[in-house]
Amino acid sequence: MATVEECRAALEKLAAKLAANAVEAREKLDFDRSLACRITDLGIAFHGQLQNGQITGLSEGDDPRAKIKLTSTSDDLVALVAGQLNAMSAWTSGRVKIEAGVFDLLKLRKLL
């Protein structure tokens, strides 16, 4: 099981990846949505804002009103961000759950 610090680091790494590819990410994710990431085996959550293809304001705690919610185990989150777990197969198999509106899911799929 990954630690809280490893999960935080994975989310910060994801935010850095998106920031490094800001132009490309902005083209794929041209919206502003609240984001929550719930880590089931640790009983923690992180939240932030997905703006113009970048994650901003990442902090610990849940946001029950988030427009996009990702739920996974700590190990799956770390593996997903590290590229060791295929996002599409993890999502279709139920290892990673994504709750979002239909149009948001279509846009997020571009990243998967």
C-alpha cells in the first residue's frame, strides 16, 4: 500500500506533467472544473481545480461538490501516474472510477 505522501507526490507529478505540456493539455481539456481524488484504502482525498488543462490548488481533503471525481486505491493511483497502469483498462475494469458529466468524460478520455 502506498503512503499518503506517495499519493500526494503522484498527484503533484501529474500536475507537473500537465503543466509541462500546457498547450497540448489545454487543447484537450479546455474547461474549468473542480476535481477530487479519493483514495479508498487510505481513507483520504485530495482536491483541486482543473483549469485550462492544468491542475491548480491541489490540497488534502475531499470536495463532495467536485465536478470530476476519481476514486482508486493508493497503489493504483501511483501506478497510473507512473505509467505502469493503463488508464483505459483500469477504468473499464473498475480499478479506477471516474465520475463526471458525459461531455467531461469525453474530454478526459483524450488524456487516457
